[in-house]
Amino acid sequence: MEYTLKKFFGYSTFRPYQKEIIEKILEGKDSLVVMATGSGKSLCYQVPPLIVNKTAVVISPLLSLMQDQVMALRQRGIKADHISSAQTDSRVQHIAASGQFDILYMTPEKACSISNNFWSNLLDKGISLLAVDEAHCISEWGHDFRVEYKQLGKLRGILPNVPFVGLTATATEKVRNDIMDSLEMRDACVTIGSFDRTNLFYGVKSFSRGVLFVDELVGEVSKCVATAGSTIIYCTTIKDVQQIFESLLKAGIKAGMYHGQMGNKAREESHRSFIRDEFDVMVATIAFGMGIDKPNIRYVIHYGCPKSLESYYQESGRCGRDGIASMCWLYYTKSDFVKADFYCAEASSVSQRTAIMQSFMAAQRYCMLTTCRRKFLLDYFGEKNTPDKCGTCDNCTTSRKESDMSREAFLLISSIRSCGNNWGLNMPIDVLRGSRSKKIVNAQFDKLPLHGLGKELSANWWKALGYQLISHGYLTETIRETFKIVSVSPKGLKFLSSSKPDDQPTLVLPVTS
Ligand code: ADP
Ligand code: ZN
């Protein structure tokens, strides 16, 4: 194994997990590999075919990605090629069927539509493994479900004794199980590397939309470009992409653009120029995605709250692949949070809709967080025993003024309980602020003793407190059908029972604006 690693890739040692994964594949076991971007997953399926001298078939979602990989492998003296449904020339397919390639890439459509004859010919020569890259695309619970991926399960029937390897950088437990079920993996060896990208700094800022803010953003980016290097700015709409792109150009910054309304050719051109450092800043929608294997991206900015933490983690994770310190900043406005319906439009069932809402809610919570961002991300991905403070996120490095919010917290938690744990944050806050809206009068919430006790503070102030109480576990946010419901958690109940408005234990929280 070490010989092959050195001979073809020029590396002397394996990175963590690589060797164990390769050994299991060589034993013929199915494997699920969940490891952070840049941790070296590709090597796990590239080495076995070179050892046993049998073709590895790799399913990959994007043509451009496959082409890049094929080129890189050929430069290392590895026989590689790709076949897709777009090809009219069947020569490559013939050569492939005769087992002449070490590594053969295929789109999922092609893998599912290619003739059984092809598979049986190739099987005669021997297949070392079938790898499914970006395997989270197979799951409706993932953040990037692709219908073409769902079909891949049928390959198991055709290739019963070939080890299957699923690889992804992000997968919650649900998605992991879904991948293994869909690919009909048997007794798979599951490897989950750490999600912690220690060289990345995480930060969040809230902003108000407008020209002033765009100027501020451009200023920030120009500072970064001058000192560091490549930057990606992810926008939630094409309109934003265009606006920011133009502002950057006006400021004399070399920038490029990438979004779904550009033609294929223009997009490829833009991607290539970025990889070759012909401009410094790529302004893009999330269509600019998989396969950005550029090592020296120093700065990833999200302009607008992303649709899930999975996609945020993956997009922000494109920086610092070379291990050098890099930054991930997220800019959001409160108005981003009403986009749930927009994201839910993709849903084809109630359960999928709920899944989308839940993912989006987690992203919102990340925005509002006042505790360590890295811990929150790592906890979300199921990593155990993460320290409370990382020291390299905005919340760990900036000291906030804190004050005793016990009275306010008591009022808000009580109001939520008094309203029956049955609403979002707005209703209990309106009650505290003394509203006599029809809804409140009908429900007789205006008769509650705490009605009007929180008049002196704004609705937004109370909401910010509510989000903090959620992130500290005093309140629980859930989804009922398509509504967010906030209820008092056991921790919140304990807080209430041990206190009266003027006699509470102290609850010190950062001051909210
Ligand atoms: P992933 O697919 O997990 O995002 P890649 O497979 O693209 O990561 O690997 C990221 C980088 O690390 C690549 O440039 C790769 O050549 C390099 N790499 C992989 N394995 C090793 C190793 N054992 N030693 C040194 N570099 C490695
Ligand atoms: Zn931190």
C-alpha cells in the first residue's frame, strides 16, 4: 500500500483513516466514508484498483468534476477516463468494458442505463470497487437530493460481490442510514472522521440590505484580497450576485461570476479562470458547488442565511483546503428567515417539507448564536465531547457585554407557558407587550397577569432574547406541519419553578441589541 501511495501519488504516509478504509475495501467489505472536505477521501478509492489491478468504477455527479479528476490521474500515470450519457462515441465504453482502465468515472444516469452486457464484460475482467462520490445526494434527507442518485441501488443486483464505497463530507445519522439502505450495503464499515476544520475561523454578522452595506462588504473583501487571496462570495439570489459583482468591479477588484442563468460554457470558463487565479473573487449562487478543488481559498462569505447547516458547512468548507488559516463569514438579515416557503417549494411530501424547515431552522439558529459556533456545528453533526469554546470563532474571540436577564427571561418563558406552549415566539411576545389583537382577546390572553409587563422593550428585543433562550436550551423550537412552535423545555421549567419575578436565580446572557 505504501509503495503504491509513493509510486503514483508521491506521498510517504497515509492520512488518518485512509489506510484502514483501503484495507477494508481490499477485504471486500462495503464502506461508508464520512470525512471533511480536503481530508483525502478520493485516495481511498483510487489506491485499491492500483493494488489489485482491477478497474474501480466511480459514480460522480458532475461532468466537469470527472474531467478534472481524470486529468489529474493521468498526470500521475494512472489509466483513467469517464463515460457519460452525453458521449456519442462509444469507443471509451468498449475500452472500459475490457477492463483497461484503473479508474473509470461515470455519471449516475450512465451507470443505471448502461447495458448489462457492459457490466458482465467488465465483471469478467474484475471490478475492484464501486465508489459513489457525494453519496449524500442519494438521500431525500440530505441537502442536495438528486433523483438520478436514487436509482443507484439497482447496481447492487448487478454487482453483488463488488465492494461498494459511499463517500460524503456531510451526513447526519439519518442520511448515513439512508445511504447504506439505498445502496443495499451489507454490514458496511462506517468511518466518520472529525468534522472539525481546525484552520477555519467562523463568524457571523447581521446587516441591513442596501447600498451602504454592499460598500462595507466590498471594503472587507478588498482588504482580504490584498493580504490573502482567493475569495468566494455565496449569494442567495442571482440579483445579488450581479449587484455585488458589479460593485467589486467598480472598486477595481478582479472578480468573476457563476450562476444558473449563465450558459454552460460561460460557467465552465468562469470556474476555470477562478481555479487558475485569473481573478480573486468569485461571486456565485450555490450552483457553484461540488468539485471546487482549489487549495488556496482564504475567505468564504455567505451573503444571506443559507438553507441548511449541511450546505453551509460544505460551502464554507471550500476554503483552507491546504490547511492554512482561512475565514468563513456569514452575513444575514432577519428578512432571510422568511424564506422557508421558498425552500419548501422543492418538497414533494409533508415529511420532506418538515425536513427542509428543520434544516433551515438550524441555519437560523447558527446565525443567532451567542455561544461557540464551532461547537454548535460539531454538535449538529453528532461529534461527541466537543469543548465549549474553540477560541477561533467570533463568539469565542469577542467579549460581549453580559448582563443579568433573569427577570426578562422569566417573563418570556412564563408567557410561552401561559399561552399553552402552542405558538411561535410572536404570540407570547405580543402578550408581554400588551397587545389586544383579536387573536389575543379571543384566547383571553389579555387576562393573563403578565399581559403588558414587557411593554418597555421592543418586539425585536424580545425575539432576540427568545433565540438566545432557545440556544441555551431553556426553550425548544419544533415544527408542527409548517409552523414553528416554541415551548418551554425541562430546563426552562426548572428555571421557572425555582424563581418568582423578583426572586430568581441569575441568568446572565449577552446583551442583545
Ligand atoms: P476530499 O475528497 O476528502 O475533499 P481530496 O481527496 O480531494 O479530499 O484530497 C485533498 C487533498 O489532499 C488533495 O490535494 C490530495 O492529493 C491530498 N492528499 C490526500 N491524501 C494524502 C496523503 N496521504 N498525503 C498527502 N496529501 C494527501
Ligand atoms: Zn468558538
